[in-house]
Amino acid sequence: MLQVNIPGLNLKNPIIPASGCFGFGREFGELYDLNLLGAIMIKATTLEARFGNYTPRVAETASGMLNAIGLQNPGLKKVIEEELEYLSNFTTPIIANVAGFSVEEYVEVAKVLSESPRVSALELNISCPNVKHGGIAFGTDARTAASLTEKVKKVSQVPVYVKLSPNVTNIVEIAEAIESAGADGLTMINTLLGMRLDLRTRRPILANGTGGLSGPAIKPVAIRMIYDVSQKVKIPIIGMGGIQSSEDVVEFLLAGASAVAVGTANFIDPYVCPKIIEELPSVLTKYGFKSIDECIGGSWKHGF
Amino acid sequence: MLQVNIPGLNLKNPIIPASGCFGFGREFGELYDLNLLGAIMIKATTLEARFGNYTPRVAETASGMLNAIGLQNPGLKKVIEEELEYLSNFTTPIIANVAGFSVEEYVEVAKVLSESPRVSALELNISCPNVKHGGIAFGTDARTAASLTEKVKKVSQVPVYVKLSPNVTNIVEIAEAIESAGADGLTMINTLLGMRLDLRTRRPILANGTGGLSGPAIKPVAIRMIYDVSQKVKIPIIGMGGIQSSEDVVEFLLAGASAVAVGTANFIDPYVCPKIIEELPSVLTKYGFKSIDECIGGSWKHGF
Amino acid sequence: MRTANSTIIEKDILIDNVVKISLKSDLVDLKIRPGQFVNILIGATGETTLRRPISVYEIDSENKSFTIIFRVEGKGTRLLSEKTVGEEVNILGPLGNGFPLDKVQKGQTVILVGGGIGIPPLYETSKQLKKLGANVIHILGFNTASDSFLIENFSELNKTYVSTVDGSFGQKGFVTDVIKRINLDYDYVFACGPKPMLKALENIMDNSKLYLSYEERMACGIGACFACVCKTKKSETDYKRVCKEGPVFLAGEVI
Amino acid sequence: MRTANSTIIEKDILIDNVVKISLKSDLVDLKIRPGQFVNILIGATGETTLRRPISVYEIDSENKSFTIIFRVEGKGTRLLSEKTVGEEVNILGPLGNGFPLDKVQKGQTVILVGGGIGIPPLYETSKQLKKLGANVIHILGFNTASDSFLIENFSELNKTYVSTVDGSFGQKGFVTDVIKRINLDYDYVFACGPKPMLKALENIMDNSKLYLSYEERMACGIGACFACVCKTKKSETDYKRVCKEGPVFLAGEVI
Ligand SMILES: Cc1cc2nc3c(=O)[nH]c(=O)nc-3n(C[C@H](O)[C@H](O)[C@H](O)COP(=O)(O)OP(=O)(O)OC[C@H]3O[C@@H](n4cnc5c(N)ncnc54)[C@H](O)[C@@H]3O)c2cc1C
Ligand SMILES: Cc1cc2nc3c(=O)[nH]c(=O)nc-3n(C[C@H](O)[C@H](O)[C@H](O)COP(=O)(O)OP(=O)(O)OC[C@H]3O[C@@H](n4cnc5c(N)ncnc54)[C@H](O)[C@@H]3O)c2cc1C
Ligand SMILES: Cc1cc2nc3c(=O)[nH]c(=O)nc-3n(C[C@H](O)[C@H](O)[C@H](O)COP(=O)(O)O)c2cc1C
Ligand SMILES: Cc1cc2nc3c(=O)[nH]c(=O)nc-3n(C[C@H](O)[C@H](O)[C@H](O)COP(=O)(O)O)c2cc1C
Ligand code: FES
Ligand code: FES
């Protein structure tokens, strides 16, 4: 009932922990069997190891949080040798999140990661708002995004999903450009740019100043963007932004997502992914669905 | 201590109910003395009367709400003859919110409203996300926004504040263009475009499909945008987006706003504006401020 | 109309998912009219942002309290149902117009028609109509016997007919089937219930005597936000606000 | 480490804004170590989204309960302080490494240095060190006498020195002033308190014997999100997570 097939990914269920909210799986692996998951989106990987931003890196907001981790990761080599090695203990498909500060870096990281037998698909992160150069700069202009997608597609051994930034005037235009450039799928949304100030210090709470807003607060924005984009592209969408429950999952599927990723909710309830996977069948039944496929795009497809 | 002077507006305090969340003041006038308020932003006015969108027009979201009222209003003539007439019973400055579906309409509405002795300033609403044409279309492109601002400035008898849409890739660029076009001030932010689906009907909850997201959920986005824009323009900003408390007000002032507007919170606590006005002095004192002026831009100005 | 922190002094579960709560509240001093509603702040912003509109079921001026009855629908009503005696909730009210009791004269016949969770606001209405000396008749509709509630309370006050869709209690069918069968003369009909019931009444009753209580999603509840607006026949832009000019409208007044 | 719904079985206000809460919890079965912390879900998302990290003050394995002591700082701790006996909270734990009790041998001297709200985690530490047969000495620092708490509890266990910044109780000045005065030999120092206190200790104590408990804003609390990371001297990109490799680090281990 929960099975979903999208390029490179035969998912036994549509629930995927979101990149950056699940590390490389080790910590959650202490809490439950990672094989329960539909797939795993691992933390953004850059060519070299990065420490990321200074702390504080997180701040709470109403029904959400800001983060400015700054793409901390052990670098491509260690990700392959240590993290993907650890993940070889599981059969769950791995989606590797690719970040960079130049086209060349993106291409190199994507090429090498895609060659790993442990990686089923790439998620091209052109929407990280927390680094000064790179990241979001590649995701807010349709031509830049398309050109990067094309180059990565050329070298990748596995399907390429491109992660869209919500911080744009016209997300449909960017999605269409990325589709035309050959992307196999889209993942959306990354975080909204936000800030909080500390009244005592009179300064931003985050050392980085701005951060990415995630959590239930942004769900309506995510639903709207997926609803709009899914009607204009043919490639599948992995939806995310504020998912906390099985009901939220159904809402994302109805909006037009084929699978979903859960980010911030992992911090609130570390068991949230297996919990949703367990509950999803009965919630689907409650709302009259016989399968995931029947849900996808149900809010705008005819026949409902 | 709470006094703020910005073009056209000598505010006895910086607290203003936001446009569309306060009607034309009559209903809240039954609850408290409207003269307590710093100013009042009245509901968007178009040339002709408009019914607006079908219902449901509102939906709840995590720490926020969606609305798609669709610029319902009695039309320019009635606003002047009936609503502004009612507001003549009070001395609080009125900021008239100007909407339209064409440049000509904006210019005509702005001209006539600005001639009313009861109107102290205009708020040019180029960011309403809830109508198919006009509204937001004027606010997401820097050149269109600047050209409209220029035309309205030519006919207006009072200072013109332009209300910015957060649904853009680069809000600083648009703010700068509007400043160059002669705007006297900015108001920001209008709502974020969002959507919610009803799992039972499998359709958007709002009859209009999408709606504008407001409330505490969007506060971090508002703070970030005001922080960025206020450092790049010289004209004052009236800040809004999720304000619920005196602490929130101080956060907006520190980010760079000179005054603030309170929207959604009026629905949660109809007395929220007078309550904030009463508490604000002690909250300012608590955080070591002697005046509003001292707060404004405090997060990025030197000497703090 | 104003806000008041009101204390829950009694709580009953009438049937599965239908809860009755009595509140000690200064709002009672403001003279609540039958058919009016209040707008309840459930609690923490984030969980529920907006207030929830609920009609007044009964008013006890002496005890300075009033009672509401509501069905657990979603998050807000669930959280409200979990509150316990002694807890405070902030309530805005009284709101709206209420039923036009001022039109009713002694000896006139008023039929009160309620469907499901639309029934509670008719109770105080019935009590006050009786005090006015009107002949009051209740027609209450439910889906099935196990869904029914308040039948005894209404029966104690005035003559009460009941219908259930499946015939498990009272007459099988809809309230309109009862109305057709008993075929009464009447001066007024006041009705509250699901939209299809209100439509059905419009089709068979004298619309100049029929007052219907409407529901619409609300934000402010006081007339300021234009969330709850209905069109009228007068013009393309003429409107009524359910929260302010309503929730009770003469049949045909709004479309 | 796992989550458990834990029931508040006791609640005390120690001084203004400092609250002690005991919880019946299955987490106790997982063997909590002194200096470890738990991550508490305060309640409704929206009001507080993230969990709040609080150290363990005392463990009662027999009674399957543990105790925390916290200061009301902001929204989360305020809401937690308003919870009553009988209420449940969801707790994730035990988290972090705790103090290195395994390094301490019978007869060795351990100085426990605590400042303000950093004092509570030293209590279970002291109890277990005593059981191990170590000589334990407490040095507790407060701002002023009326801010002080737990002095008696610590005094009952082991020798306890107190300093207050304004001299209103114990020695006037900082914990470091006490240390300089008593000039003790020691095998280990375990410390928890504000950053300036930890820095001051690094300056005057033998860093190879000094273990410091750090605080950092957290999201996951389990090592997955990289919110709470500190640099080390090893390289520009080497790091430790306060929630996983910490919160207790050897002096100089992180910068
Ligand atoms: C004037 C008026 C009087 C009412 N009187 C009663 C009453 O006496 N007893 C009773 O059980 N119910 C009554 N209702 C309906 C009641 O307001 C809704 O059932 C309730 O708001 C649902 O909230 P929820 O959080 O449980 O559901 P959710 O679906 O979680 O609510 C989400 C949002 O939708 C709104 N909403 C959902 N359903 C309705 C609805 N039917 N009408 C208006 N808004 C809705 C909620 O207020 C909230 O803003 C009345 C509604 C109106 C407008
Ligand atoms: C490992 C560890 C152990 C701790 N043990 C204790 C203890 O035993 N007793 C005690 O009183 N306090 C302890 N603290 C500090 C405690 O976590 C904060 O005081 C608390 O999180 C503040 O939350 P709030 O909602 O009241 O404040 P708010 O300012 O409203 O919190 C907003 C956000 O900032 C975070 N935050 C604010 N202050 C701190 C801080 N000092 N450290 C980490 N995050 C913070 C909150 O967790 C929350 O995410 C500990 C912190 C850590 C990291
Ligand atoms: C702490 C944190 C770290 C994140 N790191 C990454 C990252 O490395 N790469 C990425 O593509 N997205 C990253 N994200 C974004 C999430 O993958 C996700 O798109 C976003 O948080 C919205 O989903 P949510 O609301 O469920 O958290 C991060 C989010 C958070 C909260
Ligand atoms: C119900 C509703 C109606 C609104 N109508 C208008 C409007 O007519 N004109 C306008 O410029 N903004 C309108 N807004 C936007 C608000 O003025 C404000 O910019 C926005 O809601 C953010 O502030 P808040 O989070 O405090 O509500 C409306 C908002 C709401 C919630
Ligand atoms: S709910 Fe705001 S006008 Fe009726
Ligand atoms: S809080 Fe997430 S890694 Fe430490």
C-alpha cells in the first residue's frame, strides 16, 4: 500500500528523513532500525571538510526554528569512506545531498558520490541559505540552476533530484528550467530565510545573523509551492516543510508530492518517522485512499 | 517616550493596527477608544465596491492563518463618505491602503484618498496575494513597482508608503527601486503566499485556493527582511508580521522599523493594541531603552 | 461585547464527542441573547491560532454563568474538551444578532427546528419564548438514535418531535418529513443545523416566517476582517457578515 | 537513550525562579550517569518547538525516578515550572557523556566547582564519588545570599565552601578566590557553571585534571544536527558535539 517508485528509488514507503536533520543516520540508528525508512537523505556533502558557522546555530521561533549550520560535514572522502560505509549495514536507499561553492565543486562531489554503490540518487542542494557564497545563489536564478543541473546530470551515475529554494518570486519558472535541464526529480522546499534578535544583546541570536526557517510554520508555503509546481512539471517531487504527522503526509501527497521528507520534526520526536510509517496506512484508509499513488496530486487531478 | 515622527505621521506611539485586520475601525471602536492608537491603517480601497472572494476565506495554520478576502471593500466613494466620516470622530492619524487592478486605478484611488483631510498618509498595497490580477503583480518586479510609485507620488497630497511583498527573491532591490521612485516610506511585510488542503474534500480549504500567511509563523521572515532593507534605504519602515507583544515590537524596532503594525493578533486578542501600548514603556525600560528612537535599527547601528 | 476570562464550573460528556461546559463569566452581565455566540480562545497560539465560535446553549444570569455544547471536530474543540473544571478560558462575546425574539408575540406559534449539533442554541431560545407566552414546538433531527442528545431537556420544556435518518428513534427521515406530517400552522420558524437542512426548510416553509442560523469560517468574529461574508440578492457587492449581521438571517436574505 | 513519558511526582520551589521537579521515568532503567542531561518536550508545538536540555540532579533507581533543578529563563522553563504533580512530560535521555567518574580511584581528591544554576548536576556526582571512596570537596559560587540554594544538601554530603560575589554569604568573591585561599591538592576538578567561571578555572587549575561541563543551544540533543558543535585545537574542521561527546570536556579539549 505504501510503495512508491520514482527514478532511482524503489521506496517501500514514502517517508524519508530530510537532509541535515538526520546526520548520516548513526544517531537515529541507535533509536530504531533504519531499514524501516523509505530512504535516507544524508547531510550535505562538500568537497573538503567544513566546520560550518559559529554557534549559536539554532534558534526557536513560533511553530518553527531557524538554523544556520553552514554545511558542516567531514568532506567527500570521509563521507564515502566512513559514513556511506556505515550505511552499508542497511538496505534503505540513500539519497546523497550535494553542496558546493562553485560549479566545479558541485560537479566533482556529484560525480564521486554517484559512483558509490551505496547511493541511489543525488539531491542537488542549490538552496542552502546559510553560506555566504554558493548554496542559495545557485537556486534563485532559473538559468544558473538549469545550467548547474545539466552539468551534474552529465556526470552522475544515478538520478538527480534538485532541491528548490522557496526564497524566490517565481518557483514554477525555476522548476521548469531545472526539468528542461534534465533533472529526474525535485525536492522542495528548503528553508525560508529568517532572523531572530536577542533583546538583551540587541543582536541576531544566530552567530550567522540569518538562518533557515523550518518546521510547521512553513507548511502552508510548502504546500502552495508543491501544488503550483507539480501541475507544471512531469518529474516527481519529494515534498517537505513542516511535516509532523501522517495527516501532513497526506496533505503533501494531495498537493502533488510523490514522497515526503521529514526534517525538524525529528528533533521534537526522534521516533517520528517510524511512527508516521506505522500510522500512515490507517490514515490513508480513513480518508478513502487505497494506495499512495491514488493520493498523489489528488487536489488538482480530475476524477476526485 | 513612545513618540515617533515619520513623514506625514506624528505618532504618539508606534502601534498601528494593520490594514485588513481592523476594518475601518468601527468594530474595535466598540471595544476601546481608537484615540489610544498611534495611527490606523484602514482596509484596502479600490475604485469600485468589491465583494471579494468566495468563502471560506480564512484557514488556520501552525502559529498563523491564511486569508483570501480578495480586497472586499465598499469602493472609494463610500470609504470617503461613510468610513472616513466615521473616523473623523477621532484624532488618530489615518493611513489609507490603496489597491487597484491597473495603474490608472491605483493613481485615481490614491489621488482622491490623499485629498481627504482625514488621511495623513497612503499605503500603496502592491502586495495583495489574493486577487488574480493587480495586487502582488505590481510588487514583485522592481521596475513595475517603481513606476507605479512614481505615478502615485505625482498625484498624492500626502506622503506615500509602499507595502512590500515578501514573496520575492530580492526584496532589497525592490525597496531600493521604490525609494528611488520617491516613496516616503515602506511598510512590510504583507503576507506570504500559502495553501492548506482539506483531507476530506481533497481540495484547498480556501475557496480561492491560495491565501496569504500571517501571524507569528512569519515573524522571522519579516525581521530578516526589515533588517536587510533598513540598512539599504534611508526612508522609514513600518514593520509588521506576527507581532503579538511588546517584546515583538522591540524586536521589529531593533531590526530597523520606525513603527509597527499589528494584524492577525487583533483576532486573537481584540485588545492587543492598547495592551501593547500600555506595556511598551516598561518593556523598553527593562531592556535599557530610553526612547523609541534609541531602539530603531539598534541591531545593526553602531554604538550599541 | 468584550473579552472575559471565564472559569469552567461544570463539564459533562453528553454523548460520544459531544461536550457540555458551563462557565462562570462576566459576559453574562452584558445580556446574552438566545442564538448569539461566543468566540473562544482555546489556548496556546501555535496549537490553535484563532478563536472558535460556539453558540450559547443556556444562560443562568443569577449564577452569572452560561453553558455551551459542542462537538469535537478538530484540534480546537478537542483541546477544549480536554479542559477541566476550574480552568479558565478567554471568551469574546456575546457576538452576532441571535434569533428575533422581539418579533414574537404572546400566543404565537414558533417552531424550532434543529439538526445535530445545531440543536443546542435552540434551548435558551425555547426557554425565553415560553416565558414570552409563545406556543413553542421543537423538531429535532439526528442521524441515528445513538447520536441523539438533549431530547429530554427539550421535551421537558415544550412539545418535541424527533426524527432520525435511519428511523432508530422517532420518525424515520428528516426534520422536513416531520414537518410535512404534523402540518402545523405557525407564525415563525427558527432553525439551526447543517446547510442541507436549512436549504430543505427554505423549500417547504413560508420564507417570510423562517429564520436560519448560518455558520461560516471566522477570524475576528466581530465584523472587522470580512472572513465570514455572504452575498445578498440586492447587488453583486452587497453583503452580510455572519458574525455581525448574522448568524441568524431571514430566509432568502443571504445567498 | 530513548524517549519516555515521565510523570511529575514532586515539585518544589527552591528559591525564586529555581524549581526542582522529580519524575517517575523508565529512563532510569537505562543507567543515567552523573553529569548527563535529558531533553524535555515542554508541550504544545508552537509555544515551544524544540526540547529543552536540563541536567540530572539526582537519581533514585529504587523508586525509578530522577530529579532536575532548573532556573526559569524563558518561555520553555516557565511553562515547565507551571506543570503540576501528576502531569506527564516526554523526556529524551539520558544524553551526553557525564563526568568521568571511571577515572577516579578510591582515596583520590575531587573538587566539584559549581556556579549558580550549574550547581545541580554536581549533586549526584558527589554522591557517587563518595560511594566510590573519593575525598570530595564542594566549592559553590552564587551572586548573593538570596540567590543561593542547595548549600545544605551539599554540606550534608561532603565538605562545602561557598562564595558570593557581594560577600553576603561565605567568602566574598568568586569560586576561584576560595580555591586560591584553601590551596588544596587535588586529583580531579569537575566544574559546571557560567562560561566566565569555566574560563577562570582554566587559568588557575591544572588543565590535565580539570573537566568542564559546557552549554550550547541545541536542536536534536543526540548528535545528528550539528547545532551544538565546538572547535578543537586539532584542526580547523575538527569538532566535538556538546550533546554527544560532551557536555563534559577536559580543559582545552574544545575552544
Ligand atoms: C456562529 C457559529 C456558531 C457555532 N456554534 C457551535 C456550537 O454551538 N456547537 C458546536 O459544536 N459547533 C458550533 N459551531 C461550529 C464550530 O465553530 C466548529 O466546529 C469549530 O470551530 C471547529 O473547530 P476545531 O478546531 O475543532 O476544528 P478544525 O477543523 O481544526 O478548525 C480549523 C479552523 O476551521 C474553523 N472551522 C472548522 N469548522 C467550522 C465550522 N463548522 N464553522 C465555523 N468554523 C469552522 C475553526 O474555527 C478553525 O478556525 C459554530 C460555528 C459558528 C460559525
Ligand atoms: C547540556 C545542558 C544542560 C543544562 N542543564 C541545565 C540545568 O540543569 N538547569 C537549568 O536551569 N538549565 C540548564 N541548562 C540551560 C537550559 O537548557 C536553558 O536555560 C533553557 O533551555 C532555556 O529555555 P527557555 O525556554 O526557558 O528560554 P528561551 O530563551 O525561551 O529558549 C529559547 C531557545 O534557546 C535555548 N536556550 C536558551 N538558553 C539556553 C542555554 N543556556 N543553553 C542551551 N540552550 C538555551 C532553549 O533551549 C530554546 O531552544 C542546560 C543546558 C544545556 C545545554
Ligand atoms: C538543522 C537543519 C539542517 C539542515 N541541513 C540541510 C542540509 O545540509 N542540506 C539540505 O539540503 N537541507 C538542509 N536542511 C533543510 C531540510 O532538509 C528541509 O528542507 C527543511 O528543514 C524543511 O523541512 P522541515 O520543516 O521538515 O524541517 C536543514 C534543516 C535543518 C532544520
Ligand atoms: C484577514 C486579513 C486581511 C488583510 N487585508 C489586507 C489589506 O486589505 N491590505 C493590506 O495591505 N494588507 C492586508 N493584510 C495584511 C496585513 O496588513 C499584514 O501585512 C499581514 O497580515 C502581516 O501582519 P500580521 O502577521 O500581524 O497579521 C491582511 C491580513 C489579514 C490577516
Ligand atoms: S469573522 Fe471577521 S468579519 Fe466576521
Ligand atoms: S544538538 Fe544536535 S548535534 Fe548536538
